[in-house]
Amino acid sequence: MIERINRIKVVLAEKQKTNKWLATELGINPSTVSKWCTNSSQPDIALLVKIAKLLEVELDELLNKEFVESI
């Protein structure tokens, strides 16, 4: 079972942004963003900070609170 660590997909939808938009803004491959959105891989902390800035949200809004509390 893949743990839902990040909420990138949810926040992108809330902000009406696409995976492709985020990939372009970060200068990375769209398939990488897709993997983050399905939680099959995770961005490193530096990228997570950049994503939060691009989406104009606090860093903790990108993290699944249940996962954080389980640590």
C-alpha cells in the first residue's frame, strides 16, 4: 500500500493548476509530478518548499496530516 504522504494533487486541483503547469514552473519532467500526485515518489524538501511558494500555500498544506501524525 502506498502511503499518501503529500497532498500535491489536491492542492493543484484547489488552485486550478495542472501537473503540466507545475512541471513547467519547476523545469522538470511532467511524469515526475505525476508520480508525486500518485504518491509513488516524493519531492525532496527543497522542491516541496518551491511547490508551496508556487501554489501560494504553507508548506504543511502539502503534507497529509494523518501521515505526519503517524511519525
